Amino acid sequence: MNQASFAGYDPGGFYDEMFRADGTVRPEYAYLLAQLEQIPREDFLAKQFAAERALMSMGITFNVYSENQGVERIMPIDIIPRIINGEEWKRLEEGLIQRVTALNLFVDDLYHDQQILKDGVIPRHVVESSRGFLPRCMGLNPPQGIWCHITGSDLIRGDDGGFMVLEDNLRCPSGVSYMLENREILKKSFPEVLEKAGVQHVSDYPTRLLDMLQYLSGKAAPTVVVLTPGTYNAAYFEHSYLAQQMGVHLVESSDLIVVDGQVKMRTTSGFETVDVIYRRIDDTFLDPQAFNPDSLIGIPGIFEAYRNGKVALANAPGTGVADDKVVYAYVPRIIEYYLKQEAIIPNVHTYICEEEDSRKYVLEHVEELVVKEANEAGGYGMLIGPKATKAECEEFRKRIQANPRNYIAQPTISLSRVPTHTEAGFEGRHVDLRPYILYGEKVEVIPGGLTRVAMRKGSLVVNSSQGGGSKDTWVLY
């Protein structure tokens, strides 16, 4: 009977997470590899099939709006995990804590003294023209002084093996349900391997999340809810899953009302006061009285209740300014300004198209670069120069010239790869990593995160909406 074999595996000139360039296995993967190579190929295929079937039976799907309205898919899972050794993780943990701490100080400064703008560290117009900057939040003091309670900063590993931050997600970072369910699936796929490899746990994330949310209220037994836009939202499964795991109510806007300055939840026994809302609704749809008057999924008056300290919101409205991809380019300077430290995890080198020299370089080298719109996500609004047509490159040149503030560009980085099961056997597929950081009484990084995989051969786009999949992420002790 054929065993699952990596004998013909080719790292392909990229940084491979499992194998060195000379083909020898990296130490953190040695035990896993030895166990995998003892599994008959038929058994491995059965485990892979069972994992995919488990995702579907659990209802772990997302909606794809770019095709037919309401199309639901599972996010493909590959059962070969991505492994990070404990020493390297400690460094990442330090860097993420540093980054989130600085970004929280930055957002707070923007909505109060704006000292960083007065000192010229970031041009004022860059912030004030950001779609995520909300003037209505000026002077706002969020509970416990925390703005970014849940953050998912996307990391990539380049050719030299070093990690870099690709972007920050401070509004409503998604994907944590996949991190949790991927781990549950791999516990069934490789129970002994997981136990003996010394993998740190992620299963207590819902408990940590609830502890953080309760901390915001300052009450002994606060009422916490998860606010979802509704069943048609792409991440609705995650909203309901997290509410269920925390043991709190999942609500829509029709379930909440502001009465006498307090947020109340409609229940079968009457109104109940809500103390903390983990919102999964974008800032400007949250309250039609404060932001977008056309919003049908917001709660009128909730922003005023929040401003008056009657309810806590996570994340705080206004944090989206730090998700702006142009603001991202300044984060190393933000860290240095507030913490007097160099960034532990560097940014990817970024050209700010609004700056004349950078714009000139980008226009001359579009075919070599990755160009991104400042406020797009999910793989949209992006040009990968080396894979684009001449017409596509020319179109982006016109867009940049018409609105340079809206674009950045970065070198095309060959993301690291992890062996992945394909019909042709085990082949390398490019990955990124989204760790999750909680900011409550202290800043905590969950030991793992969501490893997203570009399932298409040669692709660098890992987003689920663009055909990407995921892997469990093992952080060793």
C-alpha cells in the first residue's frame, strides 16, 4: 500500500515552511513529517475528505457576492498544518503587542489632540481624507481608553524567511471561526500528533474574547451581545458561532432600541439593558442618526448612548482610519513616535503614490509591483503587475494619476509556501497568516491564527473570496 510521500516534493525556489532549500526538513516539522509518511495514501485522502465534509456539515460557509447573489461555499481546508516554533512566535507576539499598543495610542491621539499631525509625522490631509476617519468621533473617550479591542494583522514571510506585516485589520477582522474549527478538525485527523508535538491551545479564544468584552463594561455581570447585519452577511456563520461559543445573544438591529439613553434588547419578558456590543457592522452603518442616514441595519441613537458611556462597543467606531493602506505605510513611524521603539515586525516596503518621487517610480514600474487601493479588502481593488495584462497596467496608471491619494504600491513578494495536498500529490502553495490580538486588561495574542492558502497553483491571492483556503496553525511551546 502506497504511503503518503514527500519524496518528489519541490520547494520551487521559494521559502518553504517545512523544507529547507537543500530538501532537509525544518526541526519544527520533523515529528509531523515522520508521522505523515507512515500514513497510507488512501488513509490520508480519507482524512482530507472527512475534514472537508466536516466543514460542510458544521455549516461553516461564506457568501460569495462577486458571482451569483447568495452563493455559499466552504472555505477549503488542507489538513497539513502550518507550524511555527515557540521562539519565533515569541518574537511575533512581542511585535504584535507593540503594534497594537501604538495603533491604539495613534487612534486616540487622532480623535483628541492630534499631536502626531501637528508634529508632521503624518500629513494631516492623509488622515482627514481617509474614509475610515470619522469627525463625529472627535473627543470620544471609549471605555477603558481602548479603541482596537480585536485586531487581525496580516503577516507574510518573504524570501529570506523573515515575517513582515502586510496590513492591519482593526474594524471587524473575520476568520477566527475558521481558526477554531480547523483546530477541532485536526484534533480528529491527527489526535496523537497534536498531543505529542506540543502545540499551544487556541480553543479558549471565546473565553478570552468574552473576558475582554466584559472588562470593557466595568460591571460585575454585564449583558454582552454580538450584533450582526443579518443572515445574508458573508460572515454570518462566524457571528452566530462566536455568540454561541461565548453563550451570549446574537442580535440584529431590530432587536435593539435606545430608550432613555440606554441600549435595550427586546426579549420575550420585556426590555433588557445591554452593556457591551461586539459589533460586526461597519462604522457608518451603525447609527443612521450619526453617520449614514440611509442605513437600514443600524440602531438610531446608539452612538450618542456610546458617547455618554451607557454602552461599550467593540471595536470602537473610528478605528478604521488605521486600516487605510496609506496610513499603514506610516505605522513604523507611528511606533517610533509613541513608543520610542523601532518596529519589531517590519512593514512590507511601501510606495505612497501621493508622494511625487514614489508615484513617478510606481508609474514607471507598474508591471513589477502590487498596487492596492487604500480602502479595499478581500483581494479587490488590487493589481498584481507581473500577472496583469498591458491593458490592466495602463488602467491602473490612469487611476493612480487621477487619484494618487487612493493608492500604494509594494514589491511583488513571493509568499512562503507550505506543502498542500493536490490531485497531483503534495505541492507548495503560498500562504499568509492572520493572528488575532485581544486588547482588554492587557494585550494578548492568540497562539496561532488563520493561515490562508492560495489553493490555485502559482497564485499569490489567499482570500477566500478569490478561491483561497486555510490551514490549521500550530505554535509549538
